[in-house]
Amino acid sequence: MTNLYQNIGKYYLATALLMLCIGLVFGLTTALYYIIPGAESHLLGFNSLRPMHVSAIMFWILLGATGCVYSGLAFFYKFESPNPIARTQWFLWIIAIGGIFYSYTKGDFGGREYWEFNPIWALPLAMAWLLFILNFIKAVKKIKPWPVYVWMWMTGIVFFIFAFTENYLWLFPYFRGHFVTDMTIQWKVNGSLSGSWNQMLYGTAFFLMERINKNSTVGHSKLAFGMYFLGLFNLMFNWGHHIYTLPTDDYVRYTGYIVSMTEWVFFAKIVYNWRQSISEAQKHYHYFPYRFLMAADIWVLINLSQAILMSIPALNLYTHGTHVTVAHAMGTTIGINSMILFAACFEFLGNGSIAFNTKNRWITLSFWTTQSALLVFWVSLNLAGIKKGIWQMSEPQIPFSTMMKGLHLYFGIFFVAGLVLATALFTIVSILLRSYWTIPGKELQTENV
Amino acid sequence: MPIISFHSAEFDYNMTLRPVHSFSFLSVVFLAFSLSIYLKPAFSLPTIDIAKPEASKGRLTWQKYNCQSCHQLYGLGGYLGPDLTNVYAAPNKGEPLIRAMLQIGIPPMPSFNLPEEEIALLVAFLKETNASGTADPRMFLILSNGMTQRK
């Protein structure tokens, strides 16, 4: 089935893949600061490179999630003619991305962590998102009743704009003037934003699984809705686990702690379904979207275990502010979010034919290289984090710079693993983009998107 | 009544209202929770407030130079440099070190050549972050329920 929404979806997925490539290049360049002394004299400032890497990867996820939702909607809703809202939305994204990278290159900062660009560039991004909401409402109002993944998409889209707006409350002196509240809101926002795109991506994973298993009742089951509401509950209230040391109110810290512990339910469900997952994996192993979803499942188990442990304040005291947190962020971004997005790209790009291209050894090789390199990458960051955690708690304490020198071995492994990981991901992206541009996917032009 | 209550795993049209109710209920609680946080500055004691204009402007200077890409406050931020929450009161550090680092830098931190006015704003900001609490994990106790509390 091909219609405007599916084409728009492909367009977003292709743009997202390009952002991933840009993000990987900046990520590798930024990592040089950790392993080469004097790197600052040869490279763009770390304060520019780091946000370039982070923003590009966030745009990979956000554009990819948008592409997934549009591609998924294409199976419910058809548009006969070009849609100016969708077209304007995409152009606003391009304006925002251009402005944001220009802002970083010129050192024109002013925003908060993860959104460090001049706040003016948040406007086209917000406008693009509002147009997305308009199109989404138009499409889903004809779907009755909503399967769980449509609920998840709606949740992600709505909560993203809420949290994104909340992200700029610091512009008002009332909020900025109270340091502890300001930081509480900042980390409430960061927790909700990642929760929002997770909802959009987990919804997509659900949608893909339903298509793979050819069982449309799953999306209406009690269990599916139960898991959705538990996820929503966590999106809303678990972010307090980021700020246990911040002297904010106890009810905020305890809410974060208690709600985070409900994630044991997700953990139990994954373990309970493990045997069934393995037999399904054997059945669908040669179908690439399934293979990437299976990889995401394994990374969910690894990262969820870590997240739950890190959410216990007594353990968080040792890991907070260390590279264990970075390992968790990288593990979820690459292991979960990116694997779901790759599954979606294999399903939706190139009319799905590449999804069955099991003779392509490059994809298989890149897939396994990605998983292995990511594991080494993740372990090296955790080891660096544990060493920093021990330093944080030690008395007397050696200087920070001496402690950092002691982490060089782990940073070296982290860099080499990152290089291998990036090479594998570039290979996958190039295969996907080639399929997008060469397989009769030119409907995009005919529909004037 | 359970939050989600369906008669069977199979599709039932009547259940479509239930997710709407559950979603609305959770959203209202979430908004109330958010509001309780937004109202905090209005009901705070001035002693824990950093409403001093220099500190507030210093926060903007911190963002203008993207200090957060390398440094942390309360363990949140970058990993290339040290946490600066309590640098203002740290032994052998304090204002002289902050000023020296901002003026000349030590690799990998570049010299930012900041004007005196901006250095003063950053110092005021770091003075206030220090006054707000401690980010040193050694200063916390672990309670029997797993929660942590400042000693």
C-alpha cells in the first residue's frame, strides 16, 4: 500500500538516517577529546562538538519516530492529494536543523543541556511539531477504536510538545530565579522528553510485531493496555530518579523512587516471555525487521536491569554523575531506539523488499558487528563509571585530572568500539538509503511531497 | 474499579472509553504534580532562593558559554571536567581558582577570555549553587528504605 503518509514517512526516515550519519561523525570527533591530549588545539571546541553530536542523534530519533508514525498511519488512512501541512512540517524541520547547527558552529549557545542552541531555533521545531499533531489528529479520528500503538503514538506526540514547552520555562525569571526548582524542572523535562519518543518508538515496535505475527487482536489486549499505562505512569512520574542529590522536596524524590520500582513489572514480563521470544526469533530470524526488534528486546532487558538498579537511591549515590549514566544513555539510544528505528526502516523503506533480502551478507555482518561493538562500548563505559564512582566516594580524593588519566584505557576501548560500531552502522545506513533511492520508491516525487 | 478492565483479550468496542478515562485521570494527576513544582518558587523561603540578579544572570552566562557540556551541577552535565556545584567553597579552590580558570584555562579547558563583568556573574552563580546544597556523595546517608539523605 502506498499513499501520501507512507511517502512522507519514507522521507522522514531517509532524513533521519542522514542525521544518524552526521551524529556518528560528530560523536567520533568528540570522543577524540577523551583520548588525545591537546585535541582542543586541532578541533572545534568540545562545547560545540558535544551538542552537535547529541542534537544530531536526537534528531535521528525524533525524525525517525515521526517517519514511523506516518508510515504506520499509511495503513489506516489514505490521502489522494499532496498535503501542504506535511510538506511545511518537513521544511520547518530542515530550517530548525540548519539554524541549530549554524548556532553551534558559531558558538551561539544559550539553551540548556541537550538543547544548547540559541532558543530562537526552538520555534520552527515547535511549529513543525504542532503541524505533526494536526496531521495526526486528522488521520486518527477515523480509526475506531484505537489499538494500543495509536495510543502510544498519541502519547508520545502530545507529551513531547508539553515537555518541549516546559523546557523553556527558564526564560521566565520566576523559574530561573529559583535554582533548585529550575533544575528540578530541567530534569523533569529531560525525563519526559525521552519518555515521549520512547512511547512513539515502542508503539512502532508494537505495530511492527502485529504485522509480523499477523495478529491484530494483540493491539487491543488487556496486557498491551496494561503495559502502555504502566509506561505512561513512568513517563509522568519516574524522572525524580535523576535528581536524588538535588535538595528538592522529598515527595518529588520519593515519587521518582517508588514509580521507578514499578519497572520491575516490565522486567518480569520480559523474563516470563523469554522462551516464547526465542522460538519466535528462530521462526523469523531471516526477516530483518524482526531481527532488529529482537536485538532491541535484548537491549531492553540489559538497560532496564541497569535502570532499575540505578533508580535505587542507595546505588544511585555511587553511579550518579559517572559514566555508568553515559553507558545507560548510549545503551538505550543505540541498543533500543536505534534498533527499533532500523527495524522500521527495513520494513518501510524500499517498499519492504529489502526486509527479505537474506542473501545480503553485509547486513548480517553489520548487524552482528553492531551488537558486539555496542556490548564492548557499553561495558567500557560502565567500567570507567565504576572507577569514577569509587573515586567519588573515596577519602582522601586524588585530583580530578589524575582520576581521568586513570580512565584512559577504558576511553581507548570505548573509542575503538565506537569506531567499529559506527562503521557497521554506516554500512547499514548506506544499504537502506540505496534501497530507498533505487527501488521504485519514486512515488514521493509523483505526489509532490 | 481497576484502571483497565476488559472483558476479554479479544477486541470489544465498549472498551474504547476505558483507555480515555484512564489516560485523562493520569493526565490530571500529572498536571497537578507539575503545578505543585511550578508553584514552589512562590512559596519558598528567601534564604534558599537565588533570586539575586547577579546569580540569575550568571546562570545565563553559564548557558551562553555552554559550560554544561564539560561540567556538572549536582552530577548533571558533561563528563570532561569536574562537578562545580561546590567549587566556590572547596579547599584550595574557591573564587581565585574560578577566576584563574576562566582567564587562562588549563587543557583541555580553553581560555575563554571572558570580560570581568561575565566572570563576576559566573562567580556569583557558583557562589549560589554552593549555597543551595552539596553534590558530594560522601555527604549523604543511606536510609533503611534505600533512600538517601544529606548528613
